[in-house]
Amino acid sequence: MKARAFDYTRPNSVQEALQAFAEAGGDAVYIAGGQSLVPALALRLQAPALLIDIGRIDELRGLDLADGHLRIGAATRHAEILSSELVARHAPLLSKAAPYVAHPAIRNKGTFGGSLALADPASEFPAMALALDAVIDIASLEGNRRVAADDFFLDLYETALRPGEMIRAVHVPVATADTRAVFDELARRRGDYALVGAGVNASVHGERIEQIRIAFLSVGATPVRARRVEELLTGTSLTPETIRLAQEALDLDLDPPGDEHTPAEMRLHLARVLLGRLLGRLGTSS
């Protein structure tokens, strides 16, 4: 199959892009990296009358610090996240997750904002946005608004984005001297969609966990926080016993789906194994 015929425009600003969407009567889509959209167009899973190319809008790009947050422009490429010293210093969890995102060819084109807007539950960056307590900066003709990552992912490929809106940037609280971050995933082959993956972002003072956020991918219709495990671990130190209790408590947080290749029980078992590994590494990292 091939995509249906469509018109194409490449605006120079966010305002022009939003206006183009409105003038198309909503029969339009934004494209930046296109790593998910182009296959969808080819299969006619999406068939817009207008394609709005936002990949070269300057205000959607770049990495910078402001007000205790790292601002990541929505059109920032995955490869830029991977190579950025600013990200490694101030949002190390993203640096640890970035090498697991697909393959180099996709990382060179795919965008951070596009990954969050698509909200694939098997994708690394949406889950890491949850673990990092990120805030999504959203633009529309009515004005800008901000939505916490906890409130952004609603259902399978469904987010808090309203028709015509676009992500401008993502704001991540900067790491401190007490921040520890670990990431890992289990996949049949590196670059394949993970059977299960998780990232942990914690504030550890001495051996005591002051704050911790744990987010899983590939375990549901959206990325999922392990909130009960977080509550159990907060205020404790990571001993073999607390790690065991955390693994047991994971049953209360996750209810993963099964398929013909990976039964739900197996996926939950792998999530427990992965959590144990991550918490063990968290206890020895600095």
C-alpha cells in the first residue's frame, strides 16, 4: 500500500503550524521525525488531507536549563538526547534509556516530543518522563498549558493532547547530588520492543531513600508507575529484604497483558526480576 494523496506545508513557527491545522478543519497531522507516522500513512492507518512539517521550527528544538529544570524541545532528536552532556548531567535517566531506543537510524530522525505524543506503551521515553516527574508544555491557538506526565498518558495511544495541539517542550527537574538513576529492559534482541522495561529515579541520602519514582514500559496500555512499591521503599535502605518485599509488592502495581508469545504471568515475573536487578544496582550506584 501507499499513502493517499495529501497536501504538505512547512511552517516557520508554532503559531503558523497551529493556524495551518485549524484552516485544514482538523484534517491534518503534524510530522517531525516521522518514524511512526510515515509507516502509518503508508498503511493508511492515518490519511490526513494535510501534512504539517514542524521538524525545522527553531522554538521546538534545543536543550537548556531554566528555573531548576532541563528544557527539552519537542523536536530534539533521540540521538541528541543520547549524546548530550547536558542531559547526562541533569537528567541521567534519559541518557541511560536512550541507547535502548530502537536503532541508530531511527534515533537519528525520531524526536523526543513525537515519542511522548505517540505514547506507545512499549516506548522508553514516555515511561522515563513518568519516572522523572516531567511536565509537558503544550501549545494551542487558545494559549499554552502544562500537563504533568502523571496526567498526560490516558490510554493506549491516547494522551491529554487535544485536537490541533502540539508539544512544545518537556521540562524535567534537574538531578541533584543525591540523585541516582538506573534503567534496563528485557528484549529478545537489542532494539526490539522490550518484553518489559523500567527506569528508577531516586533521591538517596546516605543509604536512605528520600524519594523514588519507578516507571515500567510494556506492561499495560500506558507507561505505568509502581506507586505501591515507591511507597514501600521511601524512607528505607536497600537491603536484600526490602528488595524482596518490593518485588512481591509489584503484583499490586502491575497487571500486564499477555499474548501468544508472552503470557501475562511471564511478563509479571520478568518485571519482578528486572525490578530486583535495578534496585540492586541503585543501591551500589552514586
